[in-house]
Amino acid sequence: MKKVTQLILSGALVFGMFPFTGNTSQAAVASFKDVPTSHWAKASIDAAVAKGYFKGYSDGTFKPGATVTRAEFAALLARVAKGTPDTEKTNVFKDLTGHWSENEVNHAVSLGFLKASDYPNGFKPGTALTREEMAKWLGSGLAAQDEDYKQALKDTENTLVPVAEYYKGGLKKAAYPYVSVVLGTGLMGGYPDGTFGPGKTTTRAEAAVILSRYEQVQESKATSYKDLNEMREVGLTGTNLTSATPYIYLKSEEGVSSSFDRIVGKTVKLRNNLGTMTPHRMIVADAHSKTNINNIYGRMFIDKDYRYPIKEGYYEVFIEVTVTPSSNNLRNLTFYQEVANVFTTVNNFNSGAVDKYGINNLPVEDYVSSGFFKEKVDRKFWMRFGLARTSDGSSSDSWKTFFIDNNTKASFSLPLR
């Protein structure tokens, strides 16, 4: 890495005001008076300072709550990233000429973290970095370093992103893959209210933790992250079935897999001219109790207020469909029977997570009196069913076939023990 030009800037002892040559030998860590032993990010802050990524202020503080700017985070990424770019870019941004971060921002661009084309009006180094930008930089850097991370970004372009903004609005479609990769690898997380906060900014303490995580993730394979694998499968096939469970797809006599993507977006007619139904996604929740949920998607649907008990030996499964009634009389019992005829026996459900993530779920009350179904009006929503965790070959809950017609179906089962 090129040695950073030292500049004396007023109050700029934050990131770039010391030479950095890539030497990460452990130095004595200062004891910052505003980072007590009890501070949640102390270990990451100490490690980042010891490796030379950060520096404290002359008054003995670290300012863990200070906002990170574009220039500061680009410099941090340039310092923590491994590898050498094919070509080292120079003079990338005209508004960085002579700026303390110029060389390191150029290096971050060379490493693939960010593109000059994303900032046609200048880099504006003092601008606070948003979490959406951070996710894109982190995901892009991983993709530039490893082809499988690059493929992971492509695989998640159309995935279900497990954040509240996906259904409630506020997350751009272009951000889906980057947010998926940082969530799936644990580089970044959401907030307790289910949001990701694309427009929010990040503090120095948070940046120190993310750097610590990035050091590990850049040394790991994309396929080693279960949550990311699930999001990749959902993006490609509409379900996380085979990445979240041992289930396998059955094959036709011609050897064609009857995977879930074969029925995604295909419309099936309900009997008695009641309307049509189109499946979109199927999500498996790996939950052992209402508070012990082992996958990132499960937390979108299940929490302590989940309507049903979690049965030992079963997965909770949620399927998203669009139903278009042909009249105004599609009542509860009739609808359940119709779905069972073509897919499986389903139920309505509810939970606090449903409200948190903005999920439109099949309601409890009668659909006619509630106005949920209306004649010739498309209604997109989620409903639930169960899948067995183990199989002796006798339970219908350990295999399913979803029919559109005899040639268009999704069939899957547990391998026999």
C-alpha cells in the first residue's frame, strides 16, 4: 500500500493524520477516557488502534460516537483490505487533490470498494457515509477480491431482503444484493425494530467493529455463511428450502429436478371458478421455540407473539402467493380447501414480527366480512404450513408436491434415514 502523505489539517487527527504503510504490528493501545472498559466496542476499538487503522485525539479521547465520513471509511478500507490491485489508480476525484485521504481513497477505488462513476459530482470527502453506501462498498470490495462473492451479489439481486424496508419501503432495489451480502456475512446488522436504516450514518465505534468483522470475512468463503446461502437460494429459486433444511427435490424420469422455481410466477385456477392463485416464495423458519430461531428468515415471521406453538420435529414454513378472486365470496373454509387441493393444508398466522417487517399475512377473521378478498382484485400475502424435520417414509408432512399442472410442479421430500 502506498504511504499516505502527511498533512497538517485543523482538527483532522481522526483517521489520516499519520503515516500508514500496511505495518500492523501490535502497538501499545492508548487508554481513551471516553472508551471505558464497559464500552460495547472497546475490544474492536483497541484492536483497530493497535493495528494502526485508527488514531485517537490529542485530548486523550477516541470520540466513539462521532460520525464517519466517506474519506474516513474509504481510508479504513484501504488499510484493512488484503491483496494488491492490478493497477493503482491516481487522481480519481478532482475534489481530493491535496486532501489527507487522497492516496488512500485512490487505493480503495483500485481495490474495487467504490467507483468514481457513483460520484459524478465529486467525492465530497467530508460527507457522512450512509449505511447504504457502506454496504455497497463492503460488498463490492469482497466481490472484487473473490469471484464467489461477486456471484453472491448477482444471486441476491431479486431476493427477499430480511429488513423492514423491503416491504415498508425505503430500500432501493439496486441495494438488495449489497445489503444481503453484509447481512448474510454478519458484516452489518439491522436494528431492533427490524430496519436496516439505509440512510442512517455510522459512528467510529461501529466502524471499528465492522473493520474487525471485515478482516475475518475477507478470509472466508461466501459459501461458509448459512444466512447468505439462504438469501442466495431465495434469490435464485424463490425458497431457502435446501439451504435451510435437508430436503431434496425429486426428479422426473427424464432427470429433471422439480424445484420450487418451476412454479414461481405460474398461475393455478382454483376450483369452482373461485379465482386464481400464483406462488411467489416459500420460506422455511428453522425455529425450535418462539425465541430460539436459527436462521435469518425465521426472525421475519416468528417471535414471542407468534400465533402457533412451535412443534418439536417440525419446521414452520411460509408461502407467499397472489390470489385473485372471481367473486366476493371466497370464505375461510373454502379457501383453505382449495389451497389444500393444489398445494398443501395452510393456516393464517400472526406475530409481532409480521408488524415489524410489514408482512401482509392471511388474516384470522372471515375474508368476506373483513374485505380482505375482493372480486378481481389481486391480493398478495403470506400463509403458513408445516414440514417434518425427520422422516420414516410414512408422514405426508415429510414430502410435498405443489401442482400448477401435471407438467409444472414442485416436489420435494426428506431423504429416508
